[in-house]
Amino acid sequence: MNALRSGAALAALLTSLLGAAAPACGGGNVVTDGGGRQVEVGDASRILSIGGDVTEIVYALGAETRLVGVDATSQFPPRALREKKNVGYMRALSSEGVISVDATVVLASAGAGPPEVVKTLKATRVPYVEVPDEHSPAGIAGKVRLIAKAIGAEAEGERIVQQVAADFVSLEAARAKIRQPVRALFVLGVQNGRATVGGQGTSADAILKLAGAVNVAAAVNGFRPLPDEAVVELAPEVIVAMRRTSSSDAHGVEQLFTLKGIQSTPAGVGRRLILMDGLYLLGFGPRAAAAAKDLMASLYPDLAGANPTP
Amino acid sequence: MTAAVPMDERARRPLRNAPRAATGGQLIVWAALLLAAAAVMSLSIGSTGITLDALPRVITAWITGRTDASVAREQLVLLDIRLPRLLLGLFVGAGLAVSGAMMQGLFRNPLADPGLVGVSAGAALAAVATIAFGNGLAAVWTKIMGVYALPFSAFAGGVATTAILVMIVARQGQLATATLLLAGIALGALSTALMGLIAFASDDRELRDLTLWMLGSLSGASWPKVVAVLPFALLVGLGLPRLVRALNGLLLGEAEAFHLGVDVERMKRQIILITAAAVGAAVAVAGIVGFVGIIVPHLVRLVAGPDHRIVLPASALLGGALVLTADVAARMALRPAELPLGVVMALIGAPIFLHLVVKRGMGAG
């Protein structure tokens, strides 16, 4: 009990010290967040980041030392989950858990939940900045600018926005060289012999298009499980899936190609499967252009030889 | 074996009445003490490390209206997060335990439990439908009912399931364990299948939300939710005492109860209504939390016998204590993240349930 109390006192002392130092790194910013609210961030000395893309941007902005907590989806950089407090899965947050990391600003993806907890958190004195969940180059720039302004790192943010924009320009140039777009299918996972595919409006759909592929599941809305027969009809030439842990890679590949429907597609016949890290591929953080480029290189091996990725 | 206990008990009543009554009184006192301890724990343990030490400061600040940042934080955690959570946990635990006790009395079967016989699933189906269609097909309903939409839907789902169950079991004449359980399992499976259908129509995010919701949790506790369950809590609290005599009469059998002057059919309807109110509201605020309704009344009967004057209040107190304790475990195990309450409750409840089945030969009758 005593240790606990002195710990709390120490934390309070640290907070006030850091708080006093905060204006130096640009406090008092008013931002309009993804939910359209005006949020005033007075002190960004202790940041809690919820959402894989949000955490990635905070690290890219060089605010790592100010980051006190992340959520379970913050898997890049890998040290985030090792070094920072983990408030759990972003759709199953706990009000008190979030408050307990003693952040001075909460940066949360619009996908955070449950709604009641988000409502409680928005009502606290700690500014809660909702970061929109958009899957487009412009969306990434918007996210970076919002987060950069909220934590007072605008200059760094602008540098990243320029970098991201340049990456997308060079991606577009590479995409222009594609003569015959590949028909691709994104498979989120396989359950009970059915593949859950990424349809319209998903991050998977967006990245496939950016990489110059045709999403054969564009008629489906959202991530949906598809019966075998439907997969045959879509006739993808290549399947894109997320790489999980290194040990289960082989298993996942085997499982995908044991599905009769997938076996008989052109992708199944040619055994063309592209595995990429989930957050890298679908996170739509600063690395999205690079991810799209990597995906493009795997989709079009011939082009990749002529146009090596930097 | 336990199924036979009521009869034995009644037969030996003149002999056993006095000591049992004493044990019953003691049990209620102990249960109340346990509940008080669990309530204090629930208020003073959490990931922020704020304890009840802060309470005087918070109350002073609340009365004077003068708060600084640190007190505001303590006030938020104690009054707006932990206190509604305590009240909802209390309601969920007491409601589920009492529903279990009432259903076991109604069906004269120690295995009857809102979770096992599908009433929770029926309530959950209605709640899931409300969540999924709340912005589309059922928009009018959610608009009119506001915060009450979810508990009322779940309540209706609970009433419907229990009523169907009673109809099926009553057709068989004798209230057989097998019929009750199998009918309940079938109804539960049907509800689950329909929930699956709704889940299939949902997108990936709604799906994850529904899954998390079904695991059960009190983490979304808030004052509006407390207000939403209040009418149900009142209904259960006021209705229970009127059912004690009927439930005790039913211990002997429906015909015997009738001869004791119990209006059996009317009482049955009231029991169904109150059970559904308690289960529905509990499911609406916390999702599916199992085993409370079966282990708590059972432990109470083991100690104090089948008299509902003891079983109902003691179950309510112990059920509240059990859920509050499980909730503290759920929020502390992985802090600052949280385990789902339903998972913790199943981890605690399932072994106890198995132990009862093996040791006591429960349900053998």
C-alpha cells in the first residue's frame, strides 16, 4: 500500500515536471479530430496510442519517448508492445485501464471501442483525439497531420507527409507500366473451410488497387466469408494473405490450398500466394506506399526486375 | 439426489426446521458480509491504483463543487467508472442467481439455469438483433426506447424463450430432467444459430463486436446503463417476496401447491416474467455470463436446505458477491487490459459445477 502510494506520488511529480516542460515542445494545440470534435491538447508529454497505424505514425514522428502506452494491435515497430504498457485489444478497451496509464493525451483510431468506453473517455479531462480510419493516400496524410499537430510535431509531420506523397507518386509511375492487371483475391483467413475475403470498402481492396491489381471480390461488401463455389467463379490469378508468425506460415499456405474452391482457381493451379505482414499491408500508416510497392513487385515479378524498389 | 431432497426435507420438516432456520439466518448474515467485502473490493481495486482512501476527498469535492485535476481523476474513476460497475455487477450477479433459483423451483430441477436451458441465449439473440438492426430495420424501436431498447429487447427474448420452454416441458406432463435439458439445449442452439445468421450478415467489425459482447463484460458500465436496468431491478426486488410461498409450495408438486392454496398457473406466469426480467436485463448490460444461476443456489441449498425464504435472498447476496469478485479478477488479471467477465466466470464456475455433478450426483434424479 505504501509503495503503491509513493509510486503514485512519484508519478504525479513526474507528470507535473514533464507537464511544465511540455510547452517547450509545442503544447496548446487545438485540432479537429476524426469525429469532427474540437480537441485542445495542452500537454502532449505522455501519449497513449490506440491503433496499429496510429502507433506507427507516433514512432515515425519521433515521439517514442513520450509514448506511455499502446494497444494490442500496435505491432509495428515490434518494440512498441515490448516496451510500452498494453491497454488491450482496441475494440475491447476498459475505461479504467486506459485512465490508469496516466496519459496526457489519447490518440485513438476511429475503430476503438466499445462505444460506451470511448464515450466515457471522451468525457474525461484528458484530450481524446479520434484518428480517422481511411484507406487512401490522402487519408494517410490527414492522419499524419492530425497526429503531428496534436502532439506538437508539425515540422516532422510535414516531412513525413511529403515523403509519403513522393512514395505514392513513384508508386503511380510504377503502376502506369502495368499492361495486364492481375486478378487478385485477398484472403483474411480460413474458417470451417471457407475463406474470408476482402471486398469493397476494405483496406485490402484499397491496397490491391494501389498495387495495380484487380480485386476480384469487389462485388462483396466488407470482409466476408465466401463459399468455395463463389471463389471458383471469381477465378483469382493470385491470392494475397497475411503472414502470421513465422512458424505457422507453412501451415497457413497448406490450409489455403486444401480448399477445393481455391485449388481449382488459376491461383491454386499455379500455387501463386503472396504473404505479407498484416499491419504493413493493411495498416495504411506511413509505410503504405512501400507495402503497395512490395505487393506490386510480388504481383508483377517481370516489372520488378526492370524497376527495382528503392 | 438433490432432486429428491425437497421431498425428504418436507417429510422431516418438523424435526429439521429449527436447526435449518438457524443455519439459514447465519448463511444470510455471512452472505451479506461477503457481499459487503466484495463491494468494497470492487470499489477500491482497479488498474489506476486509486483506492477508497480517495473517497473522502472525492465526496468533499463533490459537495463543495471544487475540484482540481487529481481529485477529478479520482472522482471519475470512483464515481463514474467503478460505482456504476459495482451496481451493475451486483444486479447481474443477484439477478442471475435468483433467476437460477426460481427456474430450479419452477421446473423442480436442480439443473435448470438460464444459461444452460437457453434463456440467456434467447435474451442474447434479441439483444444481438437490436445491436445489429438498431440503425436499420429496428431504428424506430431504438429511437423510441433509447437506453431501454437493449434491456427491453433482451427481456422480451427471455420471456419468449422461457414461455416456449414451459410449453414444451408442460406438454410432457411430468417435468422430466431430460426433456427440460434437451428442449433448453435445442432452444439455445436455435438462438445461437439465429445469432450466427445475424453475424453472417454483419461486416468484420460488427462481427468482432458481437463476439466480444457475447463473451460478457462489465467494462462498459455507465450511469445510463444503471438507469436502464433500474426498472427491472425494482420489478425483481418487489416481485420476489410474493413468490416465496408459491415456490415453496411447488417444491411438493403442482397439485400439492394447488391444494395449499397457490394459484399455480398465475404464479408460473409471474415466475417466468420475473426470471426473464432479471436475465434479460443482466444479458443486456453484461452479455452472456454463465454458471452464476446454477452454482450459487445450489451451494445455498447444500448449506441451508430448500426453503425459498432463505434460498432467494442468500442466492441474491452470494450471486452479487461472486460476480463482483470475478469482475475484479477480470479487470486485474491483464491490467491495464481486461479479460471478458464471462470467461472468468466460466473458469471459476465450470470446475465448481463439475465438482457438484461428480460429488453430489446432481441431476441423477
